[in-house]
Amino acid sequence: MRTAIDTNAISALWSVGPLVAKISARLAAAHRVGGLTIAAPVYSELLAYPGATAERLDEFLASTGILADFPMNEAVWREAGHRFARYAARRRASRAGTPKRLLADFIIGAHALLRADCLLTLDTGRFARDFPDLKIITAIGESL
């Protein structure tokens, strides 16, 4: 079973806080049952973490066995676009205004849906609505 990891899970892991042990345990469990991956936008977002450098990030990924999936295929981009378009139409129809979510979230969700078996994220609500067919794992929720 291949697990895709959202930016917020790794950011929380790097932070001092109550979720570090739980996220570490989730990653260890996911690693035991299959591969770990991040989408290219996750890599890019992690570079914005305070004090992050490409060298530190690459070292972290290598030491944890997480593979960055840079060459995502056309299907991921199309799936992300279709789901983002549905979200944008739903938001406009509800008169909530212009879309507020970033396209990167849809790319991360589409990548997890098409290139992995589940997504480890701390933001389950964000993905549950637009990716109801994606298995979502949280730091405190269901087990692998």
C-alpha cells in the first residue's frame, strides 16, 4: 500500500507539538506496509518551511524513505483540473465568491488518488469533499 503525504503532515512533524509522535507513528506504519511518496507541489511547499533548504529536505526524504514524485503523469493533471473546476463551480453557485482553495491541494489530492492508495493529511475536511473516493489517513484517525 503506497501512502501519499500532504505538506501539513510533514510540516507538523518538523514542528514542536503534540502531533509529532502520532505523525511519526503513522509514517512508520505506512512505511512498513508500502511506499511513501509526496507530490511535486508538496516538495515545493516544504521549501517554504522556516529554515528549510533543498539539501535539508532531500536529506529528510532520503532518511525517511519518502520518494518525491516529480514527473506526475497527464492523468494527475487532468484529474486535478476536473476536481478544481467542480469545486470552483460549486463555490460560485453557492454565492460564496471566487474559489479560495489553492490548485496545489487538488494536485496533491489527484496525485494521492491516482498514484498512491491513501493520503496522510491533517486536513481531512479539505480532501473529503472533493476526493470522496480517496482513502484519507490522519495523525489521529483510522489506522493503516
